[in-house]
Amino acid sequence: MRGDKNMKTRLTLVSLFVLITAATAAKTKVFAFEGTASQPREIQDMSQSGIRTINSQVFQKEIADQGITWLLLSYTPTLKGYQHIESIIEEVGSIMRGALQVGSINCETEPSFCKDLGIYPRRVPRVFIYSYVASDKGSLVEYNGDLAVF
């Protein structure tokens, strides 16, 4: 039964990010290609681990108002379910590579940054989407879908 719930969580997140990507494609840098028309190669700008560690400097330089949709995990290492949600975020990042970037913010090492953004985790890790749905300015919205950890 646990496997079914984990699969539901993964499918819910993947579905959400497909919708976000479709809604923001016109305002977001989605793909970059090189090569010939018959054999394009996607240019990747993501590390092998998939999840970028985010601090205030990285946020200001690479995320805030840069035209790219980000999926951000806010956590502290001691929170229940952190590793499970991180694996889902990494999987979504892998599936959506080129359409969105994924990052994590450790609020134990970046407490003032998390407080300033209003993303400090409560009893469980929190997931946020930095996107451009409403305007040319990016906005940070919490994902409130199914992230239950059993």
C-alpha cells in the first residue's frame, strides 16, 4: 500500500510541473538546442546530482527574476520525510530537465534567508515554485498538493 501512495505523490508532482511548464512556456526560457535540425542536442546546465544547493547569493543571482521556473525544497535535515521528498524533487527535476530547475534550501544553515522569504519549514519539508504565471516578475508560491509521508 505504501508504494501506491508514493507513486500517487510522484504522479501528482509530475502532473503539476507539466501544467506549470505549459502555462509558463511563453515567458520562460525552456530549451536551448545546438546541432543540426535533424539531430538537435539539448544543452544541459544541471549538475549530475540534479538538485542545486541554494543560498541567498545564488537566489539573487540565478533565480530571482531570471525568467526560469524553479522548484525549491525548504527543509532542515532533521525533519521527517526530508529524504523522501528530496528524492521526488530530484526525480521531477530529471523528468523536467530543461523546462525547470530544482534546488534545495537548508534552513538550518540559512535561517535568516528562509525567514526573509517566508519559507521556513514547519513540521515537514515544504516545496515552493518560483514561477512567472501572473507577471514578468517571478513569484514564490507554496505547493500544497499531496506530499504526505507515511
